[in-house]
Amino acid sequence: MSSLFLFLNLGTQETILIVFAILIMFGGKKLPELARGLGKGIREFKDASDGVKQEIHDQMDEIHNKSLPAPAKIEAPVQSEPVVKQKTDHL
């Protein structure tokens, strides 16, 4: 059974009654048209929701990247010639 029906705590009998009432109110010819319209609306809502989520995610990434300091430039150590001590004779 659909998670929506479980959320609304509807059983099989209630679901059948609702479907029967919809058939009586709208008729068999209008029902496919209503279902298509409902499906299209749900799809548009989902696409818009995904777009908003992606925009928020992009903004958070941008803020995170701006807050990190730039990596320090590592320079190679300067090599010098070893210092040699000269011996001097002191008398």
C-alpha cells in the first residue's frame, strides 16, 4: 500500500470508498485527465524542489570555499655551502 495511505492511516476499505466517491463525482472519462494533471503538478513540484536544494547546496559550497584560507606557498629551502672553521695557531 502507498506510504501516503499509511501516513493518513487509511485502510483498504477507506481507500476503496474514496476511489468510488471520486468515480461518482468526476466520472470515468474525466479520471485519466485528472490523474495526468495531478502527475504533472507533482512532477513540476519535485523539479522545483530539486532546483532549490541544488541552489542551497551550491551556495553552501561557495561559502565554505571562501572561508577556507588559501594554502600557504611552500618554498624550497635555500641550500648554502657548509661553513668550515679554519684552525688558527695561537701561541
